[in-house]
Amino acid sequence: MRGLTLWPIVVIAISLCDSVHAENYRLQDAPKCAINCLNKSLQKPTFSDANIERLCNVTTISDQVLDCVRGDCSVKDLLEYMRTERVVCNRPDIDNDHNIRAINFFILGAVLISVGIRISTKLYRFTKWGTDDYLIIPAAILTAVQTICMILMTWVGLGHDIWTISEKTTTRFFIYLLVVEFTYVLSLCLIKLSILFFFLRIFPDPTFIKIIRWTIGFTILTSIIILVLACLQSAPTEPSQDGWDGFPNSGPHLDIQALILSHAGINVALDVWMFILPLTQLYNLGLKARKKIGIMLIFGVGIFLIAVSCIRIPHMLDFNKTLNATSDSQGIIIWSNIETGVGILVACMPHTQPLLHAAKTKIKWLNLLPSASSSTRGIFIERSLVPIRVTKTDGTATRPEDLVLYDRGGLLTADRPESAKKASHRTNGVETV
């Protein structure tokens, strides 16, 4: 998504924001540079009814003229020509604001319900509070702010052509767009961190923990870099007088397309990585196949997050090249919000199981639901205990009576004095407590 680099277009668009009436526009009133392009692409006389009909109905001709205008005209003249051409050709105004509002209201509701259920499991003490819970709350708040801003944007031009919007409305649109950009990056970072810290809580493997910690550091570092570069996209960042003349400011500019692709690529790579990580641990758990598949499906919901991240990339590239920001930003606005909404849903889904299990138990207690016979069979694979023969370094076997359980956590020595708990020795090469 772009933000600060759109300021030149903001100022240019403001100068073109008078109400559009078809009777006040003729093709010959287009800017001089655009008329030169029309003369090159159309037969003489240039402004005949036949040529106007060809311009309006033949896509190759209209695209050829537009490409010429893009190369020969300033941004201001280009926007003026596009407005004139659309009015002369009676092209309808885009009006998708109601659809955008409906989608965003749905996402906002899904986010609030998901986080509400997760918090309920903590308040009812089904599970303990953890770092992942403290991270998902600000992520949900930022996503809600982002969603509300997107809804407000539908009343300030989102879903309509930019040249049909008033000066005040256009300014508000781009202010909301900047807020959405930064809340999106922050909320996405917090969502990923919440999922990663959840992995730290449930998977004890030391190697896995080390990998997760490196992933957390990488996520934080890349998010900070993206935010800093987003703030420095264009200098100066405020609108300048040059913008009124249709030319961008002369300060340094970053390669916005490279920044967009970098952020999108990092997101997709992290989504794939975080999708694979828990599956490697779940596969080796001693659970029955049905239970294992069910848990894998819960974590497997992350594949939808990968799909949304990939779908969003083409919309980002299209928006980077557009001059009709209020209309062409629909795709990136919607898919950005879907991405954060799905991310919160994925982060909260494993936490809904304890509450659902408690509700199911309550219903059974009230005899409203027949008990399933499978519920008493347990979820773990039944395994017989096999004696393990331990050999010392010299090749001789250790007798079973010489083996002593190493109570590392102190669970079997709770009643012993503290000094005795700390004492340890080795018997036949086996550490004992």
C-alpha cells in the first residue's frame, strides 16, 4: 500500500474536484498535450462524431491515446483528460461503496467475536493468560481501527472516481488511507507475534523453541524496517506548491514498488513458514489419528491466510500505478482487511476449543445432548510399557533395581526438605535425585 507518495496526486486531485456535468465538457476542451495525442491516433477531422465513437468504443484506440497522454502530459493534465474523456463517452461513475461497507462490517464482527471468545476462556480460567493473549488484544484494536477507517473512507470517495469528489472529501480520504497503511503493518506484525508466542507455550522441544525465537526476532525487525521506510517514502512528505501544477516534489523518493513487493514477499514467506512449523510438532504427538487430524486442521486454517496474502499482491501492484486512487484502491483495501481479519481468526481458533468443550459438557450434564461413547476412550494412543535395558559405556548392562527416576521438576520430592531436593548423585552412570 502506498501512503505518503500519494500527496502530489492529492493536491492535483483537489484542483479537479468541481462537480462533473456532461454538458460542460467537450473533447476539444481537453489539455493541449492530450489534443496532440488525439491528433496522432485519430483520423482527420479529429473531433468528428465517428472519431469520438471510435475513441469511446474501441479499446485499442482509447488505450493508445491514454498511453500517449501519460507520457506527454503532466499529472494534472492527465487527470483532466481522463475526466473529459469519461464524461464525453458517458462512462458511468463507479459506485461500490455499499459493498465495501458490508464486507468491512462483517470482518469487524468476526474479529470482535473471535477475540471475545478468546478472552472468555481466560476470564473463566479454562486457560491461563500468556504473552500471546496480551499481543492479540492490541492487534484486534488496531484491526478494528483499520476497519472503521475503511468504512469511513466509503463516505469520502472510496469506490468512486477521484474527479467526482470535493476538495475537503479528497483530503479526508488520503488521511484515512495513511492511517490504514500504518495500522495494517502494525496489526499484522502483532498477529504473527501472538501466534509465535502461542507456539512457545505449547511446544517444549528446545530446537523448536530456538527456531521460534529467531522467527520472532525476524518478524519484529522486518516490521520496523517497513514502517521506517514507509515514513520516508517521499521527502518532503507534506504537499508542496509544485503539486498544484501537476508535478511531484523534487525531493528523494524510494522505489515504492520494491517496498511493496518486499513487504508482501516477507508476509507470504512468514505465513508459509508459520504454517509448516506446528505441523512438524503435531505429527509426532502420541494422539489417536482422528484427534491428531482435528488439531492439524485447526492449525491448517493458516493456509487461508497464505491464500489471502497471495491474492492481495496483484491489487497492490495495480494500486501503485493508478491515478484514480479512490476507485482503484478497492481491491487492496478489501483484501488488506480480510488478511488481518483472517489472521486474528487463525490466532484465536485454538483458544476456542476449551470453551466449546465446557459448553458441550454443560449440555450433556443437562441431558440435552446424548453422550458419545468415544468421549470416554481417551485421545492418546494406548501403548504398552516395554522394559528398557540401559548399558554403561563399558558395554555392561545396568540392573533395573539400580535405575532411579531423575525427578528434574521435583514432582516426586515435594515433601522432602529443600536441602534434600537439591542433593543429587549418580548410580551406575544414571543421574538420580
